[in-house]
Amino acid sequence: MDLLTVEDLSCPVCCEIFKSPVVLSCSHSVCKECLKQFWKTKETQECPDCGRRSSKPDPPANLALQNLCEMFLKERKERRSSGSEEICSLHSEKHKLFCLEDKQPACAECFTSQKHVDHTVRPISEAVPSFKEELNTALKALQKKLKHSENIKGELEKTLQHIGVRKQNPEFQLISSVNNEQRSVLYEQTHLSTFKHNQRHGGDDESQ
């Protein structure tokens, strides 16, 4: 697997790891479902990669490529479960760059891939400090929003207890809406906190 890159195992249509790849008469492979959708947009059944017309309306499965993709995905899953977050899950290289558009770390090979084409990339050591400030601002806004929701919920609960309102009344539905809002805010806060934690450790590793 070390001799293969993620591009070797990526579909030319969806740019993701092949899923149920089929091989065309030109020897190029495509995800079965991607090819089906691609041909719906074309007058002729041509290859998405080279444009050559396919001689078979139902191309055969590329079992060898399917096995390679399964091996790759298995290895990637094992790397992720080992907790090696500072290592790129696609290329097994250390994250040294940060994509400003996608707001995520990237390795040197990621930068040259189709996924990050025309994106602005900076060294992690340069990008993380400014991004941390942006995260802090977002976290403070979420915390303020959560506190406001808690205050509203508390006032509504006191009012409902006082008047003995039933569940089917609009006031009860309003409290349910506030609860949903709180859960949404807590989810956003947790997501940002986790991302901030990962970037802090990523930046620390880079500076060592």
C-alpha cells in the first residue's frame, strides 16, 4: 500500500476512494454509481477520465481495485483508532499545513490533491494562532447564546408551574423549542471546543 497514493484509489468523478469500481474498455475505473449518474448527463457512454466511448453498456467490476481500496480503508481506520490525529489519514504524513478554505489541517500531499485545488494553504505554525482567536470569538458568542436560552427556559418554566399549564398548550411547545435550541448550541460549542483542542495540540507539535 505504500506505493499507492490516495489519488490512485480515487474515482475521477467523486474524487473519493472507489466504491464498487467498474473498469471501462479504456482501462480506466469509476465508481459504479458515479458512472451511472455521469452517463445520464451525456449523449454517449464515454469515460469520465479520457472521454473515450465505452464499448460495454454494463462494465465489469474491477475486483482487484476493490480489494486494494478495502485494504486502504482498513489501514486508515486502524490509524484513526490508534489516536494518531496529527498524521494525515489519507497519506500517512504529518500535518504541516492548514487549509484556510476548509479550515482543516493538511499534509504536503493533500495540498497537491484535487480536493484542495485553488485553496489557500498556510503553515500550521502560522495559521493556528489567528484561527485560535477566531475560535475563541465563536465560542464566546455560543456561550452567550446558551446563557440567554437558559434564562428564557427558566422564566418559562416558572410561569408554567405557576399557571399549571398542560403539555399540549403552546407554552409547553415553546419550552420544547428552547430545549432544542440549547441542544443545538451545546453541539456547536462542543464541536468548536474539540476543534480548538486539536488545533492547539497540532500547533504545539509543529513548534517542537
